[in-house]
Amino acid sequence: MQDATRSAQAIRGDIQDMRNKYGIVSGNETCSLCSYPLLTRSFYLFPCQHVFHSDCLITEVATHLTKKQTHRLSDLQQRFQHELQAGEAAAEESSSVMSKAEQLKAELDDMVAADCVLCGKTMIQSIDKPFIDPAEYDDIVQSWL
């Protein structure tokens, strides 16, 4: 029982250490998906050093989700935006509204930024997907001729 308690404490410590990690982003860094300057919008930095604008990452991740997960992602985004707008409208209640917004943001982050889309589990699982949609294959081949 003592070993299990120590292991749980070590895991909690590791998780907290991961939350406190930081990375340095240069001013000329670009999004790994759209190649526009990174610092123009909110962004995610992964341990592999890939960086993505939030909206670019969400769009790319959505292509790899099931319909149920896509609906959940859309719902989280809408609720998060609503909470942010409610927080701006009612500044005196901002602590409770912001905690709700922070919870939604954390859930959204867990869904979107759990793994790098270019070199993580998502990419490995999609390795057998064709580059060209089978429904569009004939049209694309004809455009090459």
C-alpha cells in the first residue's frame, strides 16, 4: 500500500512538472500547418517543437475525429466562446465565470492538444488513410492529364 501511495504521489508530481514546462518561441516562428507567423494568434507548442495556431490545430484534429467527437469539439468551442463573452459582460462575477471558462478550455485542450497531429499517435493511426479521397480520385487523375 505504501508503494502505491508513493507511486501516485510521484505521478502527481510528474504531471505538475509537465504543466509548468515552457518553451521559447522566436518572433519569426511560423505555424507548422499554415506557415503564417505564429505570434499573430493564440497557439500551441508541443514537446516535439511543432507549433500550431489554435484554429489550425482544431481544424486539423477535427479531420481525424469521429462524428461524435466532432460534435463534442464543436459544442466545447461554442460553450467556451459563450463563457468568454459572458465573462466580458459581467466583470464582477469573473472569478466564477472564468473558472467555468478555464474548465471548458482545459477540456478543449485535452481533446485537441493531447498529441501532436504531425508526429503523434493521431498521425500514426492515420498512416493507412489514402492521400487522395477515393471519391475524388478519378477527377484528380483526369486533372493531371
